[in-house]
Amino acid sequence: MKSLTVLDLDGGTVSAVSYDSTTPVEQLLAEIALSIPDDGSLVGLLPQIKGARTAVKPAGSSPVQGVILGIDKLESRGEGGVSFQPRLSLLTDAGDVRTFDLFDLDVDYLQIGGGYEPPRQGVRPYVTVAAGLGRFGADPGHVDDSTGLSGSIGGGFKLPLSKKTLFRLEARGWAMVTSSSTAVVCGPGCSVSFSGEGWWQFGVRAAFSYLP
């Protein structure tokens, strides 16, 4: 559509007009100047908004405001060889340049539970529940490690393929109660944040089992 003319015959004022587009979502996203990769989306996005006003809020500290300079890679050598850690470079409002780690969030669970599987032939459904502790943190990063109560519930089915092999499909959800939070905000309409009183995860897995 090249143009649109709207008339109000009752003497009113037309303030806004909206309509549903028939253009596919993939084509609409392709017209946006920003390109967000599937892998390493945050590291790929930040260099494209270089010069944007930014506020970085490390956990336990006040927000640091400034302008994005780009992404630097810090080289480190260890027993496993050479690794590169991406860091956000920020020209702060105070006039100095600071760098912040771009971290990966790690979550660990220690839980005890049980399950129920009704005795039957053929496809065998089952459910499982567990409770315990959960821990999340960032390595490296500016996030304080946090530990809280956690629980999980799952279910699935087992399908015997022969006398000694079976196929298993399971879906499981995890939840953890914690009050820790952190956020990285990269300008208007662009933010990556982790905050709240609870954390939730969901996963699906499939496996083949062999019975000796």
C-alpha cells in the first residue's frame, strides 16, 4: 500500500489508523536495519547499536549510564587453552570508559523425588515430582550467586521396542524461589533482564534405553 486517505464525515479528528498487514513476519523483520543472529544474539546486537544511550545495572550496585562503544574480547589462557570473553565497552556520563562482562547464566539443581508408573503393557505413561535446592549464577559476570528452594514436575511415556530396548519421551518443568535480580538495559526498547521472586524452566528430552 502506497497511501491511505481517511475522512471523518462527522467533523471529528483522525488521530491514528491501524490495519493488519498481510506481509509475512520474516519479510517484516528483514526490513529492520538490525540483524539479530540465532547464536550469541546479545553479542551480535550490541555492536549494531553503537552510540546508543545505555544503562548497565550490575547486581548490588547503582546503574551506570553512558554510550555504547562496542564489544571487546578479553583473551584468557588456562589449562584448557585460550578463550575469549566478550565485554561491553561503555563511555560513561562521567567521561571514563568502563567494561562489563557479558555473561551466561548457569542453573544447578539438587533435588530428591520419586515417580509413579502404572503397571501395564505397551505404552507406559509415568509422572515424577522432586524438591530440593536450586542455585544460579554467572561465570563470569556481575551477578551474585543465589540459592533457593526448588521443585520440579514431569511426565512422559515409555514405549518398548523389543525385549531389551525402549524409547522414552519426557517433559519436565523446574521452578526456584529466589529474590536476586540483575539487568542489562541497552537503550529504549532494548533490554535483557533477569529479575523477580521466581525462576522457571521447561525442557523436553527423548532417549533410547537398553536393558541388560
